[in-house]
Amino acid sequence: MVGYFIEGKWIWLPEQKGVVVIIVPLARERKARIWDKRSIGVGKLPGKNTKTAVVNITRRRTMTKADRIAELLLVISNKSGRIKKLKLECGKQAIQICVLNKRIVELENDIIIMNDKCVKTRRGLEQENRLLRIDLREALEYCIGDDIEGATKSLEEALK
């Protein structure tokens, strides 16, 4: 189980090989913590020997359509929950979040295109060029209604 501490409450999701995406409006939550239930340290910065990461993204004063999309906080976890790099560009039609070998390629027409480059299996590392498409408008409707669990379920279905 992977735990997400969002808006003062925990959301536990079953651990899976794919990617888990949770979208939260940044107006209500500035920080989100993500770590594996097996991790010992809590609140540490992303490092080599830790599975904990704290994500903090600042807002702009003027909000445009692109900023409204960029206002959403996307937390992506791989199986170990270790985040290597996170980058969000406000004001541009691009959200790039790197989690080890997983990367969101681009944001086009409110659809996230994710390229899962490398998948670890029992035999080792295997290359994949699978593209995952997630509709942000449907997730936005859930977020506006303060139904984060509903948004999580809809994104889980989109990832299947």
C-alpha cells in the first residue's frame, strides 16, 4: 500500500506496477507528501536512501488558462515511491515530472501524454514505449467538487 497525505487526510492505494496519479488543486493544498508505507523516515528530502518526497509548487498572481492547468498538483509515484526530479512549468502547455525513468512527455489539449520508458521485471530492465493518456477535464470536475477519492478512481481507470 502506498500512502498519500493530501488535505489533512490519508489516501491509501494498492501498490501496483503502473503509475499512480493524484490531482489536487493547489489553492487548497500547497504541499503533498508521498512515501511508501515501509519507509522509515518521514519528511526527508528526496535522496538516495529515502522513499520520501515533499512537493511544493508556488502559484502565480495572474491566472491564465495554462496556469489553471499548471495549478493542479500532480504527484506520480513508481513502485518504490522514490521521486528523483520534479519540474512544473507555469504558463506553458507543458508539465514535466520525472520519476526515475518515468516522464510526462507533454501536455496537449488537456491530455497528459506519459511515456513509460523503462519497466523493471524479474529478468531485468525492459524498454517500453507505451503512451498513457489521461483526460484532465474529467479530473478537474472531480477536484472542483472536492471529491479527491473520485478523481483517484477515475484516474486509476484511465491508467488501466
